[in-house]
Amino acid sequence: MAKLYEQEESNSGINVISSGTMITGDVVCSGDLRIDGNIKGNVKSRAKVIIGQSGIVDGDINCKSIEVEGNVKANVTVTDLMSLKSTANLVGNICAGKLAIEPGANFAGNCKMQGMKADVHPAAPAANENKPQ
């Protein structure tokens, strides 16, 4: 019975906030979310969030994956893929599993990739490369 409930919850429909709509407050959903309107508040989804070209979000975003085409002023936490399209404007910090930024996208903030080991320094030489012989 529990598995059926989990399936129904994960297969929630697509939620759309249309252009011309303004929401003040937090938005929480379990399904996909498309934002073409304006949200002043936090957004939390267990699925994919798409912010269209006319979409504006001013608040923190937490989701599985996100595609940004519009304007975002937020700290964004994504467990999987974050994609900034060429029309995207993002001001805030990013924490993502994977990040794709198209040429033309604007991003101001810091980025942390999840899953990277803190003790790995790719630019550092291997431990035995510079040992005297």
C-alpha cells in the first residue's frame, strides 16, 4: 500500500504559474513546476522546475533539477542537473550535482558542486610525482 502512495505522489501533474500571475509566499509541490509568472518567496519541488523567459523568482529554490530561462534572484539547491539557458539571469549561490551554462547566460554568485570530494585538488600533482630520486 505504501508503494502505491509513493507512486501516486511522484507522478503528480505539471504545475504551471502563467505569465501575468504574481504569487507572494512559498510554493511547495511534489510534481514538475513551470514558472512563467512572478514568485516572491521560496520554491520547493521534489521534481523539475522550469523558469520560462518571462518567469521571475525572488526567493530560495530547492528541487531535483531546474532549467532557467528567466530571472532568478535566489540561492538554488539542486540534487541533479541545473541548466542555465542563454536568456537566464541568476543572482545567487548555486549548489548542484551537475551544472550546464549556455553562452549568453548571466550568473553572479558562488557555485558548489555536490558530490565532489573536498580533499581532491585536480591541479595538485600526484603524491609521488615530485619525490626526489
